[in-house]
Amino acid sequence: MPLTLWPFWNLWLSSVPEGPALLGGWSHSIVFVVLFCILVDFVKLLIELLGRSEERTFRSDPSLVTAVIACRNGAAQLPGTVADLVRQIPPARILVVDDGSTDGTSEVARDLGCQVHRFERGKGKASAINYAVHRVTTPYTLILDDDTRIGSMRIPTSLLSEEGHDAVAFHVLPDRRDRGGAHGHNFLGRLQRYEYGKSMEIGRRFHDVSQSVSCVSGAAGLFRTDDLHRYHHLHTNVFQGEDLQRSIIHLLNGGRIVFANETVWTVAPWSWGQWFRQRLTGWYPGIYHQVVNFVRLMLRRGVSWRVRYEMAYNLYMVVSDPFKVWSMIVIGLTPALRWWGLVVYLLYLVFEVYPWLVVRIPGSRRRSPVPVLLVYPLYGALNTVLRTLALPVWLWFRFVTGSMRPRRGPEDRIE
């Protein structure tokens, strides 16, 4: 405990009748909560590890695909993204929607030969995608971020055209190169690569068994163009979690989403400040924005048990995260409980060993460095804290600033 807080903690305990006995009661309750959360997380990990699918095989016909890139101030990243794309898709079938950029994105895209549309005033990523999709004439649409490098990825069109699936998620990883100033080889980059790899190699492949991948990353995803037309009006057009919402809308309408283990690379935060902002104002408020859809999908008839399980775990996470954070605070501030902090860390570290052995770096097939394994339980705890703090952020964005208020009116629809 910080020295400045120690006297106040002791004073509080001494002012409460039977303070030490009360602390002992807290100890029992806190330990029970922590052990229960550890058990739930361990069971989830075990279920997903044992239920993974084999890699899918497919054929690729890029002539059936148009690429859509919603872009705001992406002039620096766009040339590399397009350079990879044009190996499979001609520039005439690459649609770039410039969402109010101020860095010459439109000019760069035109010089690259892409179809370009520009909003003078930014309307948001989801609206830009919807606008572009209405101009797609091919049966399939590949949606990408402006900083996604597809490298040698093959576009798995046969999964949609022959096997009847409705969307495909890819193996998305943070770039290992120092691209655009992103120090991909620093320790934060390595942590994120392991985090992403674990989500792809374990989470996505687990849900691939029942064609129920619940989030096609906004970095890259392949969809039926007709489905994007059909469901676009159901999207709230909110940026946070826009890819998660698009995927869940497909699942709510009976869509079958599968995973292709084809690697694409994206730029991830390379400083802790950027990482905090990404999680606290981008990723995690999007989870709270989808809570109602989690419930709807969990209760929907006909969905697989894997979908119900995933949605139930999402709801459990929303409810349990504040308890986990409170437990961490109490354990840290209570001398009699601090040794439990080491026990919890070691338990999570033991649980992490097998996933660490399973997840390999694409191309090299090497595992993440050992320091990543040792730090990852603490990294997970930090994510738990940020998910908890994201609830007031979501409330602020939703009800005060209005930036996360659903926009589905005629004035918001872009076609």
C-alpha cells in the first residue's frame, strides 16, 4: 500500500467495530470471488483449446471480389495497402471512401488508380462502408482498413461461392515491421501479437467449427455483397465496435461466419499511451454498446451452443470485471491478502503455458518470447481494469456527447 494511504487504512479499520474480524470476512469473500473467476477463465480456455477446428481449405477467384477501404487521413498508409491488393484486384475494383480527410487521401487514392468517393465532412467508418457497398457490382466485398497489408493472403471466395458460408474472418496480426513509425519489434508489439494470435488460433478456430465467428475484424473481412446491402440499415453507424456489430447482425440473421487461417497485417499501437486510448475509447466502449445484441443472440433459436457460450461469457465479463478490479484493489491494499496476489499471478501463468506453446508466429512458426509469457497475466489484468473503466466512457459517449448514439434516421443514411 502507498505510505500516504497506510494511516488512513489503519484508521478506517480501527474505527469500524471488530475491524480485524471484518477484514477476515472480506478475505474469505475476496478469495472466493477470485478463485471463481480463475476457474471460469480456465474452463473457457480449456473448452476453446480442445474444441478447435482444422484449417479450412479453399479456392480463390479474386475476379469475384471488390475491395472497399473506408479511409480518414490515411494518405501515408494507403499506398502500401493498395500495392498488396493490386496483385489480386485491379485498382478499378478498389473503392476508397475518403471520410473527410485533411491529408490529401483522395489525391493519393486517385493517383493509385482507385475508385474514389469523398465526404467533405466526416460521417464515420460504418457510413463510409455502406456508401461504398452500394457501388459494388461483384458478388463479394472485401472490407479492409487503410493500414492493412494482405501480403500473400489468398482471398477464399470458394467458402462463399461453393460452400455456402456468408462471411469470412482472417488471421489478423500486428505488423512486425516498423511501418509508419509503428515500432513493431518493441515489447508492446510482441505482447499484442501474442494476444491477437491467441484470439485467432484459439478463439476464431473454436467458433469456426460451428460457423459462428462472432467478430470479423475491421482490418479485413470477406462478405456477400447482397448481405451487406440487406443489413446495413440495422447498423447503428457507431464507430466503436462497428466490426463486432456487423458480425453479430449477420449471426442474428442466420449468417454463417467462418475463419480462414490467412494472415493479414495491421498497424497496432506502438506506445502505451496509444494502446490505452485504443482500448479505453475505442475497443471496450464497443462491448457495452453491444450488450443488448449479446442477449438477443444468446436467446436466439437455432444458434449453436458455441454462440450461446460466447455471448454468455461476454455478459459474464461485463458483470465480473468490476468485481475482479475490486478484488485486485483489496488484495493490493490489504497486507494479509497480498500473498494471494502472487498465487493468482502464478495460476494464470500456469494456465497460459499451453496457449503459449500452441500459438506460433506466422511464417517463422516460432513462439512468442518467454518474457511475453511472464508478463501476459499482468497484461490481462490491465485489460480487465480498462474494460471496467470503459463503462463510464461509454455512458459519457452515449448520453452526454452523443458520439455513440445510434444514427439510423433518413438524414444519417448514405446510399
